[in-house]
Amino acid sequence: MNETELPEAFAELAPRFGFSRPAGRCLGAIWRAAQAPSADDLVTQLGLSRSNVSTALKELRDAGLVQAARSPGSRKDFFVAPTEPWELARLMLAERERRVIGPARDHLSALEARSADPRAAALCELLDAASGYIQALIRLDPAELARHIDPARGGGKAEKPAAKTSKKKKKKAAQS
């Protein structure tokens, strides 16, 4: 694999996870690098403008996917990403829940409160369940996440992570 293939693959996947293509390219380059690259290294390697790299690195840092590190004797920031693929997956799930599912759930909840529409309530319950499930996955450490998603890694059947029970479900259970 040459040095541009993995960053290009990450660029193709990035929009599916809510990230820009330049952020995907930067993440791919950082993730495969033997030594942590600086922003200047990424500009040179990927052929992106300095502003694209800066914006992409901010996006990745805000999502917790990369961190800046300093090298003794250098004023430059060097960027590192988790080396464990399952940790990367966990962080990407967390960002997707934060950016997409959480706001959609909040919007539907407000709509439900204003309209009392049972369909909005049903959608809100669905997003509550999806959000709870994803949040439970996010709380797993990378090895547990790997075993949950790929049971062959743990030698057993995947278990549903414990999701928090909504107030509505607790109320229904108490009434039964």
C-alpha cells in the first residue's frame, strides 16, 4: 500500500461518518504514519492547502480523533491518533451520536411536546432507544466493543449493551 491509498480510503469513508474529505485524508495519514506528522508534513504529503489541513485538524481534534503533541526542541505540533482501530471506531460512533442522533432526538422531543402527535412520540422513542444503544457502545472499552460487534473475537455471542431505561418505560413498567 502506498502512502496515499489509506488516506484516500479514509477520505471516501469520512462523509459517511459526518466528517469532511480533507479530515478523512488527514486522519488516514496520521493513523498510518510511523512518526507523528506536523501540519506542514500533512500539507506536503497530501497536497492539501494549509487552510484545509488546519480546518481538518480542528475538526478531528474537536471530535477527539487526533491529539496534538509536542516534540522536545520543536515549536511545531505533531498529531497522533489512536492506533487501535476499535478505539477509532468508538470515537467515531461518539461523534456521530453527538452530531446527528442527539440533535435529531432533541428536535423530535421538542416537536412531540408541542404537538402531542403519537407518530412524533413513536419516532422520539425510536431515537431514544438508538441513542441509548449507541451510548452504551461508546462506554465500552475497545476490546469489549470489538467482542460486541464481532463475537468471534470474544468467543461468544454478542450481548446487547445495557442501555439506560427511559422515564416513560419505567413508568409503564411500574403501572404493569
